[in-house]
Amino acid sequence: AEVRDDLWVVAGDNLFDFNLGDLQRFFARKGTSCAVVRHFPDPELIKQYSNVELDSDERVVSFIEKPDEPVSDLIGICCYMFAAADLPRFSEYPWLRDRSMEAPGYFMQWLHRQTVVHGFFTDGLWYDIGNKSQLLEADYLMRVRYGSWKP
């Protein structure tokens, strides 16, 4: 069967406020699969995420899932748009042989070496609410923001 639709993948433990319409427009303009990226200040926590480097055209030149030694303060946040043309590559990806590579970031790490992938930069709010301390911080922020908690 011919694949004609693009695919949007967002991890359920992401809490963010950036505009998904902006990502959609970026994706349409670039015409390639895209990863959402942002600066992240904690080098120790970067080791739990995807460490990313972009060139001057926002092309992904390095994408390392769970790096031992981060090379930048830019992370991928597990929000991806895959171009329809790249979807057949899922069947080429080695996770079928190596289950340790199941996390979506490992696919993006592999994909950017097979084809052009761009990084959509956001500086909007983002929390990994799968992380207990970030969940508590996000909970507090949302309660303050929406008036259910007065500090």
C-alpha cells in the first residue's frame, strides 16, 4: 500500500505550550521530517534526552539519544513530524533486531543519517512530566498560572 500521509508523533509525557501550527508551517516549508528542539540548561539531565546539533539552515547534523557526553545544550523533546516519504524507512530501521533501540529518539538518531531532517527550535514552556521533579514543578506552575494556587 502506498503511504500518502505525514505522521506526527508526540510522547505522552511532554507538557508544552508552543504553537503546533508553527511546527506544521515549518514542516511544510522545509519539506522534510522534523524534530522539535530546545535549549536545556542541565548537562546531567541532557544525558536522559536526545542531544542535537543544527547547522545554519536548521538541518540536524547530530542527534544522539541519551548521550554519555552531551556536545551542546540543545535537546530533542520527542515531538516529531515525519514526512510521508520517510515512513517506509520504519521497516528498514534495526529496532526489529535490537529492542534496546525502541525509543523514538533512536529512530531519529538513525533517520538523520539516512536523509535530511530539520530541527524546529522552540523556547516555549516544556516539561518532561515523566520525570518526578519536573512533574512537580509543572504542577506548581500550572496551578499558579491558572489561579488554583496562590504562592
